[in-house]
Amino acid sequence: MNLFSWETLVLVILGILLFGPDKLPGLARKAARVINYLRNIANNAQQHIQTELGPGFEDFDIRDPKGFIRRKIDEQLDPITADVKGEISATKATFSDTTADFESVRDELRSAGDGLRDDAPSGNGSRPVAKAPVRSGAPFDPDAT
């Protein structure tokens, strides 16, 4: 026997012991009526909420309001998400093109720099490169402050 049948058996034995075999069938019928009544109240509340909310809420389920809200938010965000993904892919393509342009300019500058090095005179006869003089600011006096 599985666990459900053991639980049911224990409840039946407890019911017989507490209420007696004469009253138990009547109590079971009353419990079934109460459960049926509560089920009807829940269904009526569900229908009442759907009619009060109006169009667009036909798939609203009172047992899962978070799921309903999540679905509605997803419906609103899906087009926006698709647009953003499209813009990101377009930006990536533009970035790839710009990167290729920078790489071609870098290669041109390197080749031009290599050509300048090849044209420069070599040996001791080359002229010295003039260095810019180092300027220092006003003299600093730590005691003055």
C-alpha cells in the first residue's frame, strides 16, 4: 500500500473512533457539500474578477496572479527587447567596420614609418635630433607655505 492509502485508512479509523460508525457517513456527506460549496465560491470569484477587470484579462487565473503579470510584462517587453538586440547587432557591425578602418590606418602609418627609417642616414654622419628644453616652473619654497 502506498502512503496515501495509509493516511486515508488512519483518517477513517480516527473518524470511526471519534464519531462512531452511525454518524460518520452523514459527516462525510456534509464535508463533501462544504467542499463543493467552497469550490463554487472560488469559481464565482474567478469569473467575477475576470468580468470586473474587463477585456485583456480573459486568461487571468486567480491561483497564479504573478504568472499572469509576468506574461503581460513579457508581451510588452518582447518587441522592445527585439529592437534593442537589433540595435546591438547593428552597433557591433559598425564597430567592426570602424575597427577595420583603424587597422588599415595603423598599417599605413607603420609602412610610412618604416619608409622613413629606410630613408634616414645611418652611421656617425647623421644629424643629432634636437631635444626640447625642459622647463621647470617657478621655484618651490617649502618654508613659504
